[in-house]
Amino acid sequence: LLGLLSDPAATRRSAWDSAGQLRALLLHTPNRPVLLSTGPADAARALALDLADRPGITGVYAPTDLARAFAQSYSQATGRTATLHFRGAVHHLTRVTPPPPIVGHPSPATLDDAATVIPWVDAFAKSIGVPTRNPALHFATLVGQQRLFLWRTLANIPVSMAAFAGPT
């Protein structure tokens, strides 16, 4: 998010009420979804209308009711159709309970792990609603860019994976 905030191409908008109180904020980087803060639905609708003539709006990340209000207003203003593609959540951690020690070790994935891990990559992508067209190529790319890691048992058998998309 900090990288997006520093992007000179990013659009920043805010909605204020007549008393000068901030109602909502948004950030939009071309060809990425709009990031919309919490706030009232009428502020989300006003911000959508403010962006109606801006190209490259591909979606909106916001609480469900605000995303819906933004999408409906944007669709009405532009004639484009809004479709739900992704639903996520933000959780607030208030307490950490350390897990018991786990036997095994982390390691970078290698191409030798393909038979085990390609089905995992494919299943994960499908489970989050972003299926990949070529799971084997996606796996090879992650391995080649050293962005895919595995947890291995003491017998060196992969039992879990983690990857990252890029810098944040």
C-alpha cells in the first residue's frame, strides 16, 4: 500500500460533508482496483461519480456495502457492468497465542517439487477466485523468481506452501 501511495500516477480523492468533516477517501492507481476507505454509502457513490470519466477502473476494494454502492453508481454513470470477482476481509488481531513447535523446516521450492506443488498452486488460485490459465507456468515463474517456499517434514516431504506476489 505504501508503494501505491507514492505512485505519481495514483489518483487520490476525498468526500467531505458541508461541515467540513471527512466522509471517505479513495486511492486509484491506473489498471488496479480502487481502494476505498470506510464511510457512508452516499460518499462512496459521490466518489464513484467523480471517477466516472477516468479510464482504467478495474474494480473496487472496500467494505461490502460501500463496494456495492460504489459499483452501482459507477455502473449507472458509465454504462459498464459490475460483477463480483473477489470477496475478502480484514481481521483485527487482539491477542497472539504461540503455536506449539512444529517439526520440519522451510525451504525455497524448486522445479523438482512440481509434481506435488503444481496441484496446490492451481487449487489455491481457484479457491480465491483467481484461477491461473497455466498452473505449471505460474509455478515455474514463482520458483524462478524465488517467491515460492515450502515447509518440509524431517523426511524432506513438502506439506505446506507460501508465496508472495511482489513488493508491497
